[in-house]
Amino acid sequence: QLCTMNKDAQMRATINQKLIETGERERLKDLLRAKLIECGWKDQLKAHCKDVIKEKGLEHVTVDDLVAEITPKGRALVPDSVKKELLQRIRTFLAQHANL
């Protein structure tokens, strides 16, 4: 099982490297950023941050606390359509670079 996990980690690293080298990683990040703004995700998360700060008090919240508090909600709020589109783009990229 350790060997399989190591192979998976190696494959992810290889794919990530290829995404970076080709510039596709930046294009995917830009697409994700635009889609999240478009669907209101960014505004929802911003409002949640404000709520957390109000609830705990500004002087009692660190950046690390805020990140820990909003990360699960942020992930849960990403629409399935955005996830699917990103996954499809990655699959297409992998199909075009099948020699990985």
C-alpha cells in the first residue's frame, strides 16, 4: 500500500509539474477565480469572514483562526458545476499529454 501511495504522489507531482511548465495551472487558477467570483462564492466567503470576526471579536481572531474556520465552508460552497468544469479541463489536459 505504501508503494501505491508513493506512486500516486509521484504521479501527482509529475502532473503538477507538467501543468506548471505548460502554463495550464495558471490558466486553471484564473478560470477558477473567475468562476468563483461569477457565482458569488467570493462574496459569500467574505460575508462569512465578517460574521466570524464579529462573533469572536477582532482582537481575538488571528489569520490562522480565520483560515481554519472558513476553509471547510469555502470548500463546501464551491458549486458542483465549477468542480466538474475544472475536472473536465484537467482530464482534457491529461488526454492531450498522455505521455506522462
